Amino acid sequence: MLWARHLAGHGDDCRVGSGLMFRFDHDLRIYLHREPIDFRAGLNTLVTMVEQSMHLDPLARAVFGFHNRKRDRVKLLLYDRAGFWLMLKRLEVDRFAWPRRQQAVIELTVDQLHLLLDGVDLDALRPHPARQYCFTS
């Protein structure tokens, strides 16, 4: 089982770079599913949700985002002409601040998605506190 030790205030100097290790192209469309999903859902289930629940084309040049009920995990689905990508990000301590909107499908810019994944609450423009982890194992 993987785990990470939180080091805030422990004086250990085990710093890990902050932010995303990659960036999405700015010409991508970003769509978030407003409601939480069962995170056992795999690629085929998410593709079906994009088509039937979000009423969008899963083969479009877009990123489709989903979160679990606790909002400590996000799955991103995208298609790149050769096949589908399914990415997952899990937070150890904090929660993703999913935008609070009335519509079933939330559209963001690429920059807003990067902020969301970096821990920024888009409605309040407030980031998570900086966390330092020493190891995972």
C-alpha cells in the first residue's frame, strides 16, 4: 500500500516540486462532471458517462474531469487520436474545491483546470496550504 508522511513543521527537508508535472495545451476544451461518481468506474464507463450523462463527444479535443464523493480524487479522461488517456490524482490531506455551479456540465479554461489541480478554490481563489512529504512506500 502506498502512503506519504506529512512533514509540516517537522523540520525535515524532503521537498518535492509543486504544481503539475505536465501542462495541457491551451486549445483543449475542459468539461467537469458536476456530481461525484463511483470511483470504481473505469475508462469504458467514463466514456459512456461523457456521451450519455454529459451529452458530449468523448473523441473531441477535450479533457473530461470527474471527482469522487470525498473530493480527494480526480480522474481526467481525454482522447489523443491514438487512444484514451485516463489520469488520476489523489490528495493525501486536502480536498479538491470543485466549482459550485448549477449546470450539470461545468466548462473551464485550461488555466482554470491547472489551478484546480494545483489546489486552488476557483470560487474563492484560495489555494491549499503547501504540503511537504518525505517519502511514499
